[in-house]
Amino acid sequence: MRTTPYAPITRRAFLGKTSQGLGTVALAGLLEPSVLRADSTRGAVGRPAPARKATRVIWLTMAGGPSHLETFDPKPKLAAMHGEPMPEVLTKGQMLAQLQGQKLTCFGPQHPFKPFGEERIEICELFPHIGSVIDEICLIRSMTTEAINHDPAHMFMNTGSQIAGRPSMGAWVTYGLGSEAEDLPGFVVLTSLGAGGQNQPIAARQWSSGFLPSRHQGVQLRAKGDPVLYLSTPPGVTRGRQGADVAAINALNQQGDALSHDGEVATRVAQYEMAFQMQASVPELMDVSSEGPKTLELYGCRPGDGSFASNCLLARRLAERGVRFIQLYHKDWDHHGGVKQGVAQKALEIDRACMALITDLKHRGLLDETLIVWAGEFGRTPMSQGGDGRDHHNKAMSVWLAGAGVRGGLVYGASDELGYAAVEDVCTVHDLHATMLNQLGIDHESFHVKFQGLDAKLTGVEGAKVIKGILV
């Protein structure tokens, strides 16, 4: 029998056809996330992945550096030494921010502390609502960071590096796990400004995807006005007509992808599709009229007021809709002066809302799978600045966590008796990141990406550890 000779195929054609196939798979994963779920159960060889306790993360960022000495770390010895010289044995040769070379004077806590919860955990009396749910919270009093100025400190807390250009936490998490939301981004950012008016800029690089695919970048939703600029359908354009435009643009982009084999083209296709879906999903998300007066009273907010409380309510709604990583920034914690009045104002703005978020999630059965983290970028000095303020400080700070396998009603670690340096069960930012990934079912040691010839990780190469003492 005569056979037909095999048609030869060129190397270029082979690579082109192969990449088109891979591109189709990648595009399917972008447009329909459930098609290609990341397999977070895989660890490195011989390293099984930890059991997943958290489905999502809500990160509450107190931008500006909250004072641990007026919030969650009581220091009676510092109060007793108020006005006295700071012991030189603690500060000599140490890195300071604006107090370098100045006379250092002890500055006692400006508000009383009182015990809360079954374990009688002492926190500042300005936070009674957080005190009412302290049994759900693990309070870490021994956190440290490497940076001492705002922008590099934010970079370090968000990306594990002080150098710009690295992926943010939310980008790493959505890269590893994908998202359960099909009509909202997997990583959403909300910002709010307190009454103090310190509108320090929060750069978009804090939620960047860095060297990861750009689809993992955080999307900022504005709490007042249009949630996303240019998302609304222009006057005179129907949704059907706009959908046809998006389909036509995506078809052209897919043809371009077949020729260029550039992964960012597939990302652009997915972004057009996501933007089209968000035109319906975002207005529904932001419309809290269905929440009812009891829920609004719980959070202490008014619909659309742009407050931290409103953003906490939106965070719960985002969690319900499958968003993987939700980050809230609340500005105005940079109290170089007037720390007493400043922290009192901040407490009014965040205390009730933090309690409400924990309470609401628990009531809806979501707290067990939601990891909440409360943190600033650094702490404040136990020495005074300008007589009534505190400078930046990186050797001791307080953070707290709740939900998703975290032990509630626990104080972990300690700073020294003046609150200058962490001395017991010292924790680093990389340790916090490793613990966060652990609760999401990701082994931080094996979670890396090749970048410039190196295995880049969120937790760096300095030997980060999971903080097992805070976990159930």
C-alpha cells in the first residue's frame, strides 16, 4: 500500500504551534481561574506542604508606625523612669532615625493599660472593643524589622525586601494559590485617611507584582467616588455593545499572542475580560444597602464614607466573594509629636471596626479560614521626640493575628522593660511571612521563583521560621 510521506515541519512552526497550545492553557487559567488551580499541596522533595488552615488573608496596615507603648505593650518601668535619661547601655551605637546624636530621655506611656479577656491580657484602655475580642487574638510583642524609615519599611513589610521591584505579599499568595473570585481581582487594596490629616503617600509599588506575572498585582478600590476610575460604561454605550468591543479587542490580542508568544499579551486579554466583569461586580460589592442597620452599627460606619470602618465591612464582603488577599491601609500613625492625642484619635477610628470585622467573620463562619493580621511598618521609640512625640523604631513593635489556626487569648514574646528591644521569642518580618504562608498551606522554603539566576522568595534567604508557638 502506498503511504503518504510525512510532511516536514520547520523548527519555527513547531515552536509556534507548541507555544500557542501552552498559551491557550495559560489563557484558560486566566479567564476561568477554576480551570487551573495552583497545587499548594506540593512541597520540596521530602518536605510535605503544611495543612491549609487559611483560605484568605485580610492584612490591616497601620501606615505611619503605631506606637506599641500606647497600644499593646504595657511598660510600667518606662512610666516610672519618665523624664530620666535613657540608659546608654541600650542605645549606644544603635541605629536611630531623627534622634541620632540627641539627648535621649525616657518617655512614659501616655495612656493607662487594663486587662481584658479570660487571660487578663493588658492592652491600652483606648481599645476596649479590641479588648472585648482579645480571646480571639494572638498578640506578638516581640516583632522586629530591618528598616527605620517609612518607604523602605513599607517595602520590607510588604515584599520582604527594602529594594523596590519585588513582588508584594498579595502577589505571592495569588501566584501560589490563584483566586476563588471569578468577577473580582484576587488581590484588592483599600486605603483610608484618619482625621489627623497626615496624608503620607502610599505608593502603588507596595502592592506590585514585581517580577511575577502582572495579573497578580493588587487592584486598588477607592472607598469614595468611583471605586475604579474609568470602569463605568460611557454614556450612550450599552453593556452588550461594550462586551462586543472587548471580544473584538481580545480576539486581536490573541492573534498577536500567537505571533509574539509574550505571556503579558495573555495577561492583557484576561485584564480586559476582568475589567468588563468588574463593571457589574464592583458596584454590587460597594452597595452595602443590603447589610442592614445592625451591621452598619456594629462597624460604626456610614455607607460610602471612605472610613477604615467602611473598608473593614468591604473586606468582609470581598472575603465572602472569594478574594484571596485583601489589604487595608489606614494612614496617619506617624506621631513624631502629640502621640497622646494622636493615638487617642486613631483608637476612635479603628478600635470598633477591628472588633466588628472579627465578630462578623466569626458569626458568618468565615473566621476559621480567614487570617487577619494587624501591623504597622515599625514601632516607636521609648525616648521622647520634641517633648511629646516618639521617633521611628525598628527593634520592637507589636502586631496581632486572629483566625485560621492562630491561638487566641495569647501573648507571644516580649520586649525589654523599657520597650526598646525585643528580648523574648524575637520575631522577624520574614518569620511573619513564613507563618502566613504556612497557614495558607504553602511551605515557604520551597515557594520560590527563578529571578536573575536566583531562587527568589518572599521570606528571603536569612533563615525565616514559622512562628509555631502562636499556632493551634
